[in-house]
Amino acid sequence: MSTTRKITVAALAAALGVGTLAACGGETDDSPSGGAGGSKPKTVTLVTHDSFAASASVLKEFTEETGYTVKVLKSGDAGEALNKEILTKGSPQGDVFFGVDNTLLSRALDSGLFTPYEAKGLAAIPQAVKLDGDKHRVTPVDTGDICVNYDKKYFADRKLAPPQTFDDLLKPAYKNLLVTENAATSSPGLGFVLGTVARYGDEGWQDYWKKLKANGVKVVSGWEQAYNEEFSGSAGGRKADGDRPLVVSYASSPPVEVLFSEPRPAEAPTGVATGTCFRQIEFAGLLKGAKNEGGGKALLDFLVSEKFQEDMPLNMFVNPVVEGAKLPELFTRFGAVADKPGTLAPDRIADNREQWIQSWSSLVVK
């Protein structure tokens, strides 16, 4: 979700009192050596997007259980991180890649990035999110809804109702208010475009974007810039004097704002236009050519364990995929729920994604 998919990870970690591990390199033996003899645990490297975060205590527990120390290599937005791995295919930067979602999944699978592995715990994951079937090249880890978020204060001050649907965003009242991410480089940006395809179909989505462009939509490279710099309603946006009260983000972004508000408010300062949502599913996979394949398999098992799944909501603000995993009260209280998020069949995305991105870029960016 990436999450969620989210506020800068460093700031979020500070607010929650958790740690993130930055990394490059590390030891490469794929058999753990912790425990007997007190030798240093081996390292397993997780390559991921900039919004990855996990509690230090949870990662420590993984080390205690397996002998492997996790190092995290962040490589930009999800689309950027995936492109880097495709360029280094066969000589990966790490052992496991986390963060490829259903909008980009076929690109990763067609590139042959992953070694199949059936993670322990898959039986507790619904079949609906296992988009690779029984091939097990990737493991589903979380879900989230990409939606337009709005700054409640901005709209209340002007006695203007916030938009709730795609159609609303075309109204003159919302001219020059929306910022979104580039669909060619950002997974939330691409998810938002796919949401319009799901809503208006092959015959209507391009006309929708022509109208949205005429209504002043702003496009920036990635989520961090859109949410933390351009959006007026975020903790980052308030500091940076962002002037766009509408942003493409996640249905689970409002709980982050609650965490950054002092004193803690009775309601979130941001809201979600639930009629603009598109369902995102994130996956992890064992990178082909991984130097620590054993550690990578252990890490994939851990990503779908109850411990990690229940840690995700207040770190990456995404929903766990494992049935029975508990959600924290703050997450359920302040996060929005999209009753009918847009979806597209994986094969339809695979067949049309590159053409959709090219058409969107020609219409909106150029």
C-alpha cells in the first residue's frame, strides 16, 4: 500500500516509536549462524519502496527466530523500485522484493524477476488475492484502496462540500484543487488512472482525463511529493504550505494524520472521497539470483505471519491479507472504507497497461 500508503517513513517511525533499517550489501551465506557460538547473524536484504516500515521489535523477533538480520534497501516509489530491479535482473540488489502491486504485477512476472516459492501460511490467505494462482512466483502481503483524499478544514472554511466521486472532480468548484502522481512512475498514480478506466471504460476514460486536465489537475512524480509537499491537509503539507486540498492517496491515510495531530483529535483532519477508489494488492517475491535464498524464503514466510501482518496497519497503513489478523482500533476508527472500490481483471491490466500509460501521458503530461 503501499500503503499506505502514508507520511514520510522516517517521520512516521519517529511518531510511532519504531525503527526502520536502511541497508546496502551485507553477508550472503544463505544459512543462518545465530545462536551457537554467538557468531553474527547473517543478513537478508529486502528491496522495497520508500513507504515500507516495520516495528524494530518485530524485525528483531524475526532475527531471534531465524538467525537472519533484515536490511531494507529503499528504491523510490513502487514503480521506480520495480524498474530498477528489472534493469538488474539476474544480479539483484537484494534477496526479496516487496511492493509490486496488481497494477504492475504482469510487468514483474513477464520479466522473470522471481524464483517460485510457496510461503508457509498461504492457506490463511483468500484465493481472491492470489493473482499468480498456483505458480507462487509472488506472495500477497497486503491490500489498500487508492482514493482521493481531501483537507476537511479547507472545505469547511469555504462552506464547500468536498467531492465524493470521479464526476465531482470535474465540477468548476474543484478547479485547480487536485494533485495526482505520474502514472508512468508511481503506483498510486497508475492506480488512480486504472480507477477511471474501471469507472468509464475503454471508450470514456480518455475523455474524462481531458476534462480533468482542463479542470486544473496537477501531476507530480510520486506520492511523497504529492502528499507531503503539495497537499494542504497533510502533516508534511502544512509544513510545506501545500496549496492543493485534494490529493490521490489511500483510504487508510487519515489515521496517519491523527497520529501527527496534537492533541489527538476526535476525528481525522482529512477525509476520503470513497467514490474514487481503486483496490490495490501488494506482493513480495524471492528475487531470481538472490545471494541468500534461504534467508529470502524465511523472510517471505515472516511477511505473511500473524506477527508481521498485525504490525503493518500502524506502520504502512494497509490491510493485512491473512484472515483473522487483528486491526488496531485507531486504524479501524479513522480509516475510510470503500464499499465498492474499482477493480480490473489482472489479464486486462497486463494486456493494456503500457498503452493506457502511453495514452494518459500524451493526454495529460505532454
